[in-house]
Amino acid sequence: MGGEGVAGLGYQELRTSLCWVTGGTRPLPFLSWVLPAVPAPAMGLELYLDLLSQPCRAVYIFAKKNSIPFELRTVDLLKGQNHSDDFVQVNPLRKVPALKDGDFTLAESVAILLYLARKYEAPDHWYPQDLQARARVDEYLSWQHTALRTSCTRTMWQKMMFPIFLGQRVPPETLANTLAELDRCLQLLEDKFLKDQDFLAGPHISVADLVAITELMHPVSAGCDIFKSRPKLAAWRQRVEAAVGEDLFREAHAVLMKAKDLPPADTAMKERLKPLAQLFL
Amino acid sequence: MSLGEVLLCKTNLGVTGPPPRGGPSGAPAPQALRAQAIGPERAARAPMGSSAWGRAERRWSVAARGPLSPVSPAWRGRSAPAMGLELYLDLLSQPCRAIYIFAKKNRIPFELRTVDLRKGQHLSDAFAQVNPLQKVPVLKDGDFILTESVAILLYLARKYKVPDHWYPQDLQACARVDEYLAWQHTALRRNCLRALWHKVMLPVFLGEPVSPEMLATTLAELDMALQVLEGKFLQDKAFLTGSHISLADLVAITELMHPVGAGCQVFKGRPKLAAWRQRVEAAVGEVLFQEAHEVILKAKDSQPADPTLKQKMLPKVLAMIQ
């Protein structure tokens, strides 16, 4: 990988620094004939994401906020791109997010967030060194898998994706149960994690807040105003958005907020999404 | 607990907490306490002597008969010191077994607080003070209370500076452990739990029959998860994330013992997984492994729950295994 490069910089470092200069993820194209003819270097960091997915949004926001240079590889879940041969090479579990760093591939958003935090030495508050503070972040990241994550996904699908996108009716009792479960999880989020703190794991934003806020935007996009009767949670949301940056937050959620305007799925898409959809009923 | 007992708890490696104070007849004899602590064979082999261990044992026996009297005026009026590490566990539960093995293997001194799930002890008001979510495992370290087994394992690994291989410093090796610990929540964990409850606990403990179709589906899903465990995680390595045992292996093996406890032959026809199991058991230590799994291997013999308890537990169980 790399070679002599220019001015003592390896090819990869130069390419990365050029990305920073241009503000994009590809270096200025004309420079490719200025640089010495070396074999194509291994790619830098690639993030395989679909911003429709909550964990993808958390990874996206974290990488952008910390100015981590990466190539965005969009994997459109609704089009079934997660089943392509290329993508299966990256993640045999056929899920997003996925990370590829040279030859190293990694699945699972929590693992990806921690990898990025460590490799790029993100500021301490994201995943604090302090033993107890870190334990609080770990506790949230563990709990959410089978709690908030499940109920937010189900809510969004049952309230929006099934009726609007798939043209499938959801029994009212099922939706009512899902919303009740979501309510229970939100109560736990407030009582057990947030309490009277500014952020979920203490006075500063951490990866726990990123994972949580991106989850909560799922039911929001389906028209559930979960913050309406929860002033504590609403105030926390404002703080998280401010800490992330309003523009970045909006950018990360653009795809999700347009989900309700998606054209209805065609027959082929419905067939393909059937097994996935069964999980969310 | 007196200061002496607290200190001695910490120095008596491998012993889980002070001996009980004894029943109505008073504290048990020092010899009985000693046998309880170090095992009957060892107690018979080596009588209390003049070694440091012997002196510690004599002090401990004295402590067990009652609190050490204050030795200086400075101690009078001092409030009882904070408890050391407490682990609230029921070895029926997979994540509890992983924590138990990890703490014992690494000689982390702790007080074992057994919370008997089949007696509904997790639903008591007393336990709700410790964990309002009414679940095990729970860690209590002074005033610091922590739930979620993954968080507890990582906390113990860091606080007690265990050998690196459990949760490596190396960036990519660590990421592999994180990846497994994240994946398992909604995959292997869920399938192993459902296998145990559908095959044994629902019919035997809660008296709720499970249809053959439901059981067949559960076992088929377990099979798929095992394929992923072998194909994506283990592959041709000695352990799940590399050449040494890590937290990932502990969490995985304790999961797999759940369907084993239910009578499912998960290692049959899977020689790679069976070989991995042997390696993990050897790395943990056969005696410790057996001790941790005594309860789950007798799950089939669970006494049926009384109707009141069944009524309280059934909806929670169904929510847990959905």
C-alpha cells in the first residue's frame, strides 16, 4: 500500500489531507497525474450506511462531528442492496451499518462507534475514561438493543411503513401494544438513564445520547410526537441537537424525514421485504 | 459486617463472602467454617497452622463469632464501612453465569447475593431497591449500582485490571469482542433463551404447554444462530475473536449451556463448535465451569411455580422471550 508519495507523505495521507482541503471525500481529480504512478492504494475508511436506519445515523453523525474522513457507501435497504454480492463481502450478516478500514471489516453500530472513538481519539466525553462514567455509557448501549431499539423500529414500521409503503394493514391492537411498549421504554429512558442529568451518562454528550436520539427520531418521522408530553426528554433533545450541531442533525435525518413521501413499493419490493416486515409486526 | 470481616473477605481469595452467622444455636464452629471456605479435602489435609494463611483463618473464625471489638478509642463511634463488591446473581440466568465465571476466574473478591428467580425473589420490594427493573445480574460497588451483563463484565475487567486477552487493548481485537457482544443480544441470546423456555421452563415450571410447531420454529432459529456463530465469528480460530479466550467466549458458552440444560444437543453434528467448547472449558477450568452450570443443568427438575407466582411471572416471561 502507498509508495514514495509526495513531500514525504505517503499516498494515503496525502489523499486524506486533500480530501480535507476540498472538504469532500474525493481528492481533486487532476492531481492523480501529478502524483507518482503507484499501484492503487487500499481504500481509507469506508462506511456502509443507509440513513433510513437508526444506527447508521448515529455512526454518520459521530464520524462527521469528529471530522473523521470516510467514504460514504450508501446501501439502499428498501432496494435490497444489502443482499448484493459486493456488500455480503463486507458484511455477511447483510446489515448496515458496516465499516471497512483497509482489509478490516466490522459490523454492529456499537462496535463501530467505539472503534472510531478509539482510533481517531475522539474527545473523552464521547466514551469517557472514567470507570463509572464509561460503565453508564456501556449500560445504555447494552440495554437499548432489546428495549428502545425494538419499540422505535416497530412503531415506525407499524405506523408508517406498513400502511403507506407496503400497503399492508396493521391491526389496531398491535399498534396500540407497540405504542404502549414505546411509552414504557421512554419512561425508563427518563427515569433510569436521564434522571436529572443533562445527558444520558452524565453532564456531557456521549455515544449513548447519539444512539438514543437517532432511535427516537424513528417514531417522530412516523408522526409520533413523543416529546410532546415529556418536557424533560424534549429539553434533553434540544441539548443533544445543539451539541451535535443543527445542520449536521438535519442532514443526518433528511432521508428519514422524507420516508413518508416514498412512493408505494412495487410487487417485487414487497416480496423482498416480506421477511423483514414480519419481524416488525 | 465488622471491619475485620470486610478486610478478610477481600483477602480470602476465591471465597464468596463471610460465612453465615449460624442459626439459633449460634455461630458454627471455626472448623466447620474453615471447611466451608477452603473445601473439605483441603481442610482435612492441612490443619490450621502458623502460616500467614493459618493466622488469617484464625482471625476470620474469630470474626465469624461476632464483630471484632474496637481495639482503640479511635474506632468507637465510627460507622460501618461501605460494603465491598456485591453481585446479585441467579446462576439459572446465562448472563449471571458469565459474570460469576469471570469474577471467580480472575479472583475478584465479591459478595454473592443470590436472587432466586424461580422463587420470585427478583419481584420483591427489597430487590427493587437494588434494581427497579427487577432483573439480574446487578453489580453494587459501594453506592454505585450497575445493570446489564456486558457493562458489568467491562467494568470488572477494567477495575480489576484483568489479563489483556479478556478485552484486548489492540484496536481491532477489541472491536471484534465489541462486535460479538453487540450481535448476541438479539441473536444467540434470544434464541437460547427461547429454546430453554419453550422446551422446558414454560411447560415444567409455569405449566404452560408449548405447541410442537412453536418449539420447532424456535429450534430452527437456534440452528441458524449457531451457523452464524460458527461461520462468521468462530471460523477457523481457536476462540471467537482470536487465539485467546475473551469476554465474547464467556458470554457465548454460557448462552449455549441454556439449550444444553433444556436437553438440546447443540454440539452434536458441530465438531468445530464442540472443539471450541472444550477449549473454553479448559481455559476457564473444569471445576469452575461445572460449578457455574450446576443450576442450569438441573433446570428440567424445576418445581412447578405456585399459582400466585405463576400469575406474576407469566406476562414478564412472555415479554422477555418475545
